[in-house]
Amino acid sequence: MVNVYSCKTCGLVTQEKGHLCNPIPSKKVVACKHCGTITSDPRHVCSPTLVNLKYSCDSCGRLAPKREMLCRPSPVPKAKKSCKKIGIKKNGKI
């Protein structure tokens, strides 16, 4: 079994405790199926996963792709589209 350590200060997880400022042995770690990150935070959400998440739980804050996976689901608000910036041409006209 490989020893895994996490930094008590910043939460970084690694197999080499010499790379951490305040290492402590991690009891439970998970590897993200999408990005491969090893973390002790079970709430880790990476960018590829975030695209599929459409609902959040009003009770605990958990994110999920389907309403059925949450006890109090509510839709995740979509990001607003940014408006185009109007550029000024060299001659001073719009």
C-alpha cells in the first residue's frame, strides 16, 4: 500500500511528504475519474465534470447531473453571456 500525505495548511495531496509544508498521513483519498487528481476532498469537482452538472441540492450543496440524485434539487443557474465590447476605430468613429 502506498502512503499518501496531505498538507494540513493548504490541502495539497501527494505521495511524497517532503513536498508539503505541513504533511499529515491521509486516511481516505480519492482519484478523480475525469482529471486524475488525487484528493482527500470528496467534494472535488473538475472542469470536465462541471459541464454535466445541472442541479444543486438546496440542503447540502451537492451537485449532480440528474434531479433524482438529490434530496432538494434546484437548477444550477447558467452563466450569462458576455456582451460584445464596442471598439473605437482609429479615426475616432464607432
